Amino acid sequence: MRLPHLNAKDQLQALSSEQRLPLIHTLNELPLSQLLEIEFALNIPDGIMPSVQTEQGLRTNALLQWIDGSTGLGLASLLNILFKRGIEVVNSPASTTNNASSGIQTLTVKLENSFAEFNKDQIKQLLAEFQAKADNASVEIRHIRPRSLDVELQGSIEALRRIKALFGDNAKNQIAGLNVESTSSLESIKSTKRLNLRHANLSYAKLSYANLSHSDLSYADLSYSNLSYANLIRSNLSYANLRGVNLIKAELRRAYLIRTELKGAYLRSANLGGADLRSANLGGAYLIDADLRGAYLSYAYLRGAYLRGADLKSADLRGADLIDADLRAADFVKADLVKADLSSANISSANLSSANLNRTNMTNCFGLSSSDIHAYEARGAIFNDAPGDESSISSQPEVSP
């Protein structure tokens, strides 16, 4: 999608949430040096933008929050600046030029110095000297790795080869008064079909039926947004805030939702087959008739969640908190419930055949006959814990995304 050249802020008041997605992706993917030029052109006041070595998604978020705020210039100003610089806001990464095939490469230059961070003036000076040494003004600083002095350049093969030849692999040359410790091998920019929406602020967004498959939405704020019927297959939503989000009938197969905040989320009839929800917060979430076959829910917080009729065949629920959950008619065939806590849950008509109930806390569960209790006890379930005793429930381990 190419957004038009607009001069009136009023023309952008109705810019939809879905139209904002390509804008966020475009800003997240810009070389740092270009993003800094845009910030300079917007004359953003001091104290608004984070450090130049902050993750770019956070810079994009800060820029958009300011531009939309009471002191900001409005989205029209930002879009006009992008237009004047020939930066196209595209609908998806798949429609952009393939950088690998067009000869765009990256080169990382490792610098030595005593200071901890770069400032904007140093970035400007570094860029000017790198462009001079490459004899090519199209060279850009792609980004500076946080907590390091590693500068990743982007440019043509010929330009970056000139820079590498000047510095060599271990030459103690200088640039902008800084020692060059080493340079990496040239690498092609990896082509990807993933929208980069990391750290994006999309709270209350209207994204029903949106195609966000394979997108990176980690750490994004999607609280109370409408993603009903959305395609989020294999998307990364780890550490994102999805509190109160509407995901009714959404496709989340094999999505990553590690430690994701989903308290009170609406996931009725959503497809979460094979999704990774380790240590996610699903307290009070509505998962009625949801498909969770083969999902990873170890140490997930599902206290008071509504899972009536949910399909949890072969799901990993080790150590999960299902206290007071509504599990009526849920299917747990071959599910792993080792050390899960189902105390006071309603499991009327739930199918627990072939489920691993070793050390599963089922104290005060509703909907069980005495014969059910004896049968589950024989399979390792616990029914006699004293009130408040959680000694059989282990603490949550650290989980890597």
C-alpha cells in the first residue's frame, strides 16, 4: 500500500489501525541513520526519544506517541517527510524489493572506546566518514547493537568492500576518532515476509480479519484490540500485552505467546493448535470451544479461565494453574497434567482418559463421583491437600522465547 502525499492533518484522522501497521513496519525497518534524519526533520523536542542504541521498535513507538500527541505535528507531517525522501510505506515486506537480489549487503564494524553510548552528533559524523571512505553516499548505518559499539552498515557490495578493504580484519585504523577493532564478513540482508511490529502500540486497534501471519508482535501492546477472525498463524506475540483482546475465532496455530498477558481475553473457538503459551497469563480468559490440541501451556496461569468444551488433546499443562477454571466437557485425552493445579475446578463431563495425572492437584473439583476420585487417585492425582497447601505445585521456571 502506498500512502498518498497529504498536507492536511484532518485527512489522516480516520487512518485505520490496519493502515498503521505498514507505517510501523516501515519505521522499524529503516536504517537508524535514516530514522534519525526523519526525527531531525520533525524537530522532536529533547527528552522525547530514547537513546540511539535503544531497540528500534521502542524508538518508533516513542516517535508515533509524540506525533499523535498534543505537542506532536500529526501523522501528515511524518508521511510527507517519508514521501519527500522517497520512502514508500508498503503493505507487507513481501512487496518490497528483495535486498538480497538487489545487491544490498551489511557489514559490522566493531569499534573500541571508553564511552558506553553514541549520541546523535557522533552518529552523524560516523555516517559521513563511512560514506566518504566508501565513496558512496547511499551507505547507511543500519543499527548499533545495544550495549556494544558494533555499528552495522548497509549498502552496496562495492561500497562495503571498499570500507572492509580500508580497515581489514584486525587493522587498528580510526574513524571519527574511534579505533576500529575488527570488521565482519559481508552478509546479505535476510529477506523476510514478517511484519516487524515489535513494541508497537496497537491498544484498542480494530484489526478484525487482519492477516498478521508470521508477524513479529513481541512486546507489542494490543490490549483491548479487536483481532477476531485474524490470521496470526506462526506469529510471535511473546511478552505482548493482550489483556482483554478479542480473538474470537482467530487463527493462532503454532503462534508464540510465551509469557504473554492474556488476562480476560476472548478466545472463543480460536485455533491455538500447537501454540506456545508457556507461562502465559490467561487468568479469567474465555477459551470456550477453543482448539488447543498439542499446545504448550506449562506453568500457564489459567485460574478462573473458561475452557468449557475446549479441545486440549495432547496439550502440555505441566504445572499449570487451573484453580476454579470451568473445564466442563473439555477434552484432555493424552494431555500432560503433571503437577497442574485443578483444585476447585469444574470438570463435569471432562474427558481425562489417557491424561497424565501424576501429582495433579484435584482437591475439591466439581463434577466427580467417588469412583472417579478413586480412579484418578490410582493414576497419581491428589485429593487430600490441606486448604492453601501448594507444596505439590512447583514454582515457575525461567522460559526463553
